[in-house]
Amino acid sequence: MENTIPNTAAYFLKKHYGYDSFRPLQEQIINCILLGRDTLVLMPTGGGKSLCFQIPALMLSGITLVVSPLISLMKDQVDALQANGIEAAYLNSSLSYGEEAEVIKDCISGSTKLLYIAPERLVNAFDTLVSMLDVRLIAIDEAHCISSWGHDFRPEYTQLQMIKEKMPHIPIVALTATADKVTRKDIITQLNLQNPEVFLASFNRQNLSLSVKTGMREKEKLEEIIYFIRERSTESGIIYCMSRKITEKVAEVLNGNGIPAKYYHAGMSANDRSQVQEEFSKDETPIICATIAFGMGIDKSNVRWIMHYNLPKNIEGYYQEIGRAGRDGLPSDTILYYSLGDIQLLTKFAVESGQAELNVEKLQRIQQFAEADVCRRRMLLSYFGEAYAENCGNCDVCQNPPKHFDGTVVVQKALSAIKRLDEKVGFNMLIDVIRGSHRQEIINLGYDKIKTYGAGSDISTTNWKQYLLQMLNLGFIEMAYDEAFSLKVSDLGKEVLFGKRKAELVLIRNKDFTVSKEKTKDKYKEKEKAIPKAVSPEEHFTDELRKMRRTLASLENVPPYMIFNDAVLEEIVKKQPLNEAQFLEISGFTQFKFDRYGQELLAIVRKHTRKINPAAVSTQAESFRLFQQGLSPEQIAQKRNLGISTIFSHFAAAYQEGADIDLTQFVSNEECEKVEEAVAALEGDISKLKPIFEYLKEEIPYHKIRLAITLMEN
């Protein structure tokens, strides 16, 4: 007996996404949207904000328009929706006239539920689209782009102000992963949202580790990065760089050391950028060295680490970029490298920008974060207005708490030298003078004659850089950006210089995994020569699932993570599901996925289950036992709280293993003949049931198709 399909958010969550429960706030947001309220959603990257408008789109009649800023982002999201059995499309410049007409036709017919579109395209075609389509919801993704206070302002977004004027009764949901209080307020004003409900999800991504490394020389930094990547040779990651030139240099160094990497920046052609991004998404290129131009369109769930080769210009950008790691919820690393040169260059950019005061303030906040000697996660969450009562235990500060020492004498040496040099020098010259450098320039300027010349020769250049950074952050010195970044002693610094105040500094730590180039190479060669370690059955199992995923992804021309992500893969290896019901118990695995890939997966799992856990048995035996006791399939389904199709899959599996059960009582000869005809028309392909189901005009249900195929094979 067929049940009426429920129109609840929980039903669509399970059907299309494979989850049994919502993440915090998702259900409340969905209900608010369904009530027709304007809504502002702040949810971290990887936090599930897209689902907040996708589920209402499925529940509402008509179509949902989704404003999205990048072609690549639209394509990724539409591909992901289609991979979950949701009809979605996009309109952008990548389509031909004929393709556009086909998209519009599907939207008018009602078969497409979500239409992704660029902001300027929506504004220009708004009246035409609205007259043709039954628009019930408008979602504006990356909504911080509308605010000049935000970190990624895009003028084309400001045109969206007209939506509310033209369609005052259509609810708007604005979504962003990063926006401080000022930006949030501006989004509401700019979009003219009417009494909106504002939802602030937790910004705490616990699976991301946070680390910062300061004051390293270029050579040291590159050696450390090479070592880090070699220790994680199967993982995918992004290295964000300050400039185009640096992306190319880092990629060249990595490739020169046998590490496949490509660069990405705005100076490349659109085709080249698109190709690099596609290769990264499909796991063909594991590492990308990129400027911030790369990332907004990245929906890849298995990025295992993010590095910042340079200090980002603000916390919003940093948070959004690290959020691209670990979107599948598995542990992932983030590392930020930070130097004096970064501060000088970024300050120059900030001072010369159109919003100098704001951008300098934002730069100072990310600088404070980088120099923090308290839990970094607490500091990061505090920036977004979220209190976090305890230390996280998953950042470098928590794992290796800094030790402080009385650094008054160190600070006084630096401050005295700054004063004696008439507050006219920058960091590098100051360090050279304090350390007693014999550079000709220093001799010519007479700096070798001042009293503090060579007073800090016992401290290395690298350590002096870190101490000066601390002094800058503690407010003992100031940098005159308009005087070639010369250093000045602040009023607070004068108190230390004249003995009225003590200065406490953080003791500089030893490097964690810095290894000399020679040692790194030696270690790498030793690994190559080493006898391969025995591979466990679980590793064989995982490897075969990955290969199957790559093959399916190649056939469907989508990234492998869209077939199923790493978290699902891990659950399959861990739980060893042996039938449809057990697969559907895996979080993130859906009926749609089982219908498409279930037979291939079952074949692999059954093969490896015998190796990993010989005692494992299918629950099909219990269903068959109840059937032998005289219960009908419907009664068994009710008793076991399983779907009727699952019970029939148990019967089919039992039949294949030699059980005495007559499947013809559940599927007629006529139905078997129709299935056989469909299989023949599809060139004998029985790996996926959906094409057969569609060929038969959806007249024969899936469970009968499965039973008919079982009879054909035996």
C-alpha cells in the first residue's frame, strides 16, 4: 500500500540529503522562510546554509531564484543538487541561446525548483522572469557582497535593492558566512528587508585546527610547507598567497620538489582559471596556490588543509578561507604564516584604499589574532560576537601554551635604539643596528656610533622580528606608514624605556616541524626506499571505494565528492552495510544514491566484509525468518520499522544466497518481461535502477524491478 508523501522539512532532509536530524538553527530558519518572513542567515562555511533555502524551495510551489556571484559557484551547486535528485539549473554567460531557452522552458513547466542566476542578470531580466515564472522565494547567497563595509564588496550586488520594491510580498532570505555587526545591519538596509528574522549560527568549526607561525624566513617557510605536504601526500589543500607572483613562485617550488600543484589568480584567462578549478574539484590536481580570487566557487568537501602563505587583510576573509577545509566534518588543519613584510605591505594597501580607517582597523584585528597568546578560537569567535567559555584544545596556543618572561631589558634596547636613530628607521634597519651589522650603509650613516649599536647581538634576526611584532601589538611602538614605515616610541613605550613600567614578552618557541632542506630530502628518499608496509583489509576496502567513486564521477562528469563524500566513505568502511536498509542508516546517504550506485557498492562491501569481519551477517535473515513464520512483507516492514522496498531487497538477497523463497509471488511474469525488455534496450546495464525505472515510464516500482533482475540473473 503506497503512503502519501509527507510535505515536511524532515522528510526532504532525509530523502535528498540523507540526514536524520537538522543542524542547529536550520529547522527554525526553514520554518521562518515558509511563513513568508524576510530572513538573514549567518552560518559558517560548511555549516549547511544552502540547505536552509533549498528545502523550502522543494516544499513551496513555484520556483526559487538564487542569486550567486560566480559561474563556478552556480555550476558546483547545481551539480550537487542534481546529484541528490533535485531539479536545479542556472542562467549565466556560459550557456548558449538554445541552452538558455531550454532552461527557461523547464522553469516555466515547473520541473525546475531552483534557478541560480548572477545579480546583474537577475536585475536586467527581472521583469521578464517574474512575468514568466511563479517565483515564491528569492535567496541571496554571499549577501555580504552588497555591503561596502563587508570584506568582498561587489557593486553589482547593490542593484538588488529593487527586488523588494517590485515584489514586496515575496520573502527574501539573505545568507552569508562572514559578516560583523556593521555589515549585518547594512545588508538589511541595502536589501530593504522588512522586519527580518536574524539567525546567527555558531561560527565554531570544531573540526578545524588553528595554527599561526610568525617571523620565519622565506626559505624556512617553503621547507616547512614541503615537509608538511609530504607527510600528507594523499590529501588536498589550498595555499592562499598575497600576490599573483607569490602563487606562481610557490607552485614552482612545490613542483620542483615533486609535489603536483598549480597556481590560480585573476591575471589568468577565464578558461585557464576554470580548468584549474575543475581539476582541483575532481581531485586531479591536489594542491592549489592561489590568491583570494580562488575559493568562493569552491564547494569541495574533502579539502583537508588550508595554508595562508601571508597574513590575510582581515578576519572575515581569513575565516571564510579556512572554512573551505573540512566541509565534510572530518578533522582538517589550518596554518597561517605571518611576517613583518606582510604587515608593511597590507598596511600600505589599507592606507591607500577608499576606506582607510576601516581597513586599517580590520588589519589590526587580524594582526592581533595572529599574535594572540590566548586560545585562538575564543578570539576568532569573539570577533563575530560569539562567546566561547572554554579553551578549545584544538589550536596551537591551547596545545602548546606560551611561556612569558620579563622582557623589559629586550624592549628597552629596542626603544633606546629607535630614539637614538631619531625615530627614522624601519624594522630591518633597526635590527641590523641592534645586532651590530657591518653593512656599508650603516657605517656611512654613522649608525655604528650610537650607544645601542650591537646591544642585541645575542638575539637572532628571526627572534628580533618576533619580539618587535609583539612590541607593536602590545603598543610599545608605532609604525608611521606615511614615513616609509619608520618606527616611533609610543607613550606606553616611553614608560618602559624610562623604567616606569615592566614589559612581559612571550618566549619564542622552537619550530614544530621545520626540517632543513637536506634532512627533508633525505627523509623523503628513505621513504621511497623503505619496504612498503603491509596494507590492512580496511585500507584495501577504502581504496577500492575511492576507485569506484572516481570511476562513477568520471562517467557522470562531476567531482568525486558529489558521488559521496569522505565522511560517508568512512562510515561505509566502519559499518559495512550489507543491504539497502543499512546503507540508508548512514548519515548523508540517500535512497536516490542507493538507486544509482547501490549495486556497485553492495558488491564491494560484500567482498570486503568477509575479509574484515567474517562473523558479520545481513539483517535479511531476520526478514526471511519472519516471512517463514507467515508474516506478509507489509507486516514485516511494520514490525521491523523498515520500508517495504527494503524488505523486498532482503528477499532478493536471501534468494541469491540460496534461500527457499518464490519471488514470482511478488512480481508477475508480465512485469519481468517488461524489465527484461528495458534492460535489453539499455544494452544490458543493470548497475543502476533509475534508467530502467524511467524507461518503464515509472510504472513498475523499484522493488519489483530489483526482484525481476534477481530472477533474470539466477
